Amino acid sequence: MENFLSILQTCQPRSDILTSEFNPEIFTANLGEVVRFYRGEKTSTSDIYTDAEKFFTDATYPTQGLLNLFRNVLRRVTKNDGTAPGTTRLESGFGGGKTHGLIGIVHLIKHGTKLKHFVSFIEPDLLPSPDTVRFAGIVGTELDLHKTIGKRTKKHTLWGEIALQLGGHQLYEELEPEVSSLSAPGKQFFDRVFGNQPCVILIDELAQMQQGSNLTTRGQNSS
């Protein structure tokens, strides 16, 4: 008869669980906190999310779904592979790992080849050079309907936030009035925003604009 090991023999609990010091709030992932960290702003989240090496070695198990997501995004921005999807919608129940996947993408495109020893589950040639891919990370529930830009408070839109994160205040000002318009902008607007550099746009949680109309994404993330 074949001998089997029990789960208690094969899985070692984390030390903070064994010492009753486990804090479940650590595992509440927040894309906005990671984006603010990379913008040089103050954050309150655990470094298990902001430290790319810790994130991949201590907090991430490379499931097939996660690998497919990472590879598709990296093929698109690193290889300019037109067969990789340009838009990906992630759908799962609460706690299914959508935000975790988006945070992983941010680390991968920010650090790229610097992470090759920590992401051995990803082909090295898919990793971009560090800081060669721009990104905008937006959490819908944190998206302000009005934002102070310079000395003025302006109506703020989803596409305005994308322009602000990718191009800064100067580009935002140059793209008035499109950035504050409730009508979605056209190709010329996004040509200016994206330029010729690869970009990744990550949208997490519900985005609801109530300035006379609603723009809503429900339980979906895009990269």
C-alpha cells in the first residue's frame, strides 16, 4: 500500500500564524496603493505588495491563469505581438485574485529584467527592460469626480486620469477640454496620450462617474 503524507506534513504554516500574530488585513490587495508607491507618494499598505521581490517570492503562486495573464500582457508590450489580446477582462468571485494579478503586472513592467531571478516561471525574453513600459493604474472607487489641477478644480474623467498618469499635468492641460468632457475622446486624444511608447492601462473595481451620466465597470479589470 502506497504511503501518503498528510497536508500537515507537506505544508508549513507561516510563522505569524504559528505565533498568533497573523494580520488578515495584509492580504487585502489594493492596486491604488501600489501605484501611489511607484509615483513616490506615501502609502499605508504592506511591503509584501510594494516590494516586487517579496511579492513574487512570498505572496504569489503562479497558477496557470496568472501565467496566462502575465504572458499575454508581456507578449503585447515586449514583443509587439498582435496575436496577444489588447484588452483582457478578468472575472472571478470576491477574492479570486484579480487585483493580485494587476499588481503583478505593474511590478513586471516596472522592473522587467531585474526580476528574472524571482519570476523564473516567466520566459526571460518576455521581460521588458526596466522603465520602458508606461502604465496607469486606476481604482474606480477612488476616482475623484473633481480634481485639483494646478490652481483650479476641474471635472475629472476616466480618460482624464489616464492622461494625467501617463503624461503629467502639462499633457493634461494641453488636452483640455477632452480630459473633462463627458463624451469619450477619439483616436487623436489617445495618440497624444500613448505616444509611441508601450503602455498598459489597469482598471480595478467599480468606476462610476455621476457628472450627469454614469460610466460603470462591474467586477471587471482591464489591462
